[in-house]
Amino acid sequence: VENLHCSAPTRWRWRTSEVRPKVEFCSLLQHAGATKDVFTMKEVMFYLGQYIIQKQLYDQKQQHIVHCAQDALGRVLGVDSFSVKEPQVLFAMITKNLVAVRSQGIIKA
């Protein structure tokens, strides 16, 4: 879980812009210590990792597996569990909960 923040692949638009998490996802990031509502993808992944660690959602024996069926994270991502070793899948789940923020305005992801 500790390398979660560097696992996700980045697309050009996510690298070059900030994102605004949707309300429920933002509240999870704030639970992990986030204090703002616009983030870089690196920050989103960092706070998501912190959330998983704080709530101890990772599997004790296979720590790359996150069990979130009984947590708000599962509801937000729409899954019962996932592996951080599948970054494309994780990235797809996360981006559904983000809106890209650009200098010309907001573009839905």
C-alpha cells in the first residue's frame, strides 16, 4: 500500500492539470488529511493511500489487496475489493470520481 501513490499510470491531461474530486470521494480524501478541494493526481493517490492505511483496508497477508466492501471507499469506487498491482483498473475507478480543472474552465473527465 505504501507505493500506491506512484502506481497509477498518468495520462497527459492528468499530468498537466489539477483535478477536483466529486463530493463523496473528496470527503474520503479529507478523512485522510487533505485540506483542499483541488489536487494533482499525485496528491489524490497519496491521500487515497493514507485513507487505506488509516482505515486498515489492506489485506494483512497480501497488502496489495484492498478490501473496501464495508467502507465508503467501496461505495465510491463501486467495488468490494481491488489490487494496487492493477494500476489501470484503479486509475479508471478513481477518474470516474474526478473532474479535470483547467485554466479555461472545468472539463468533465
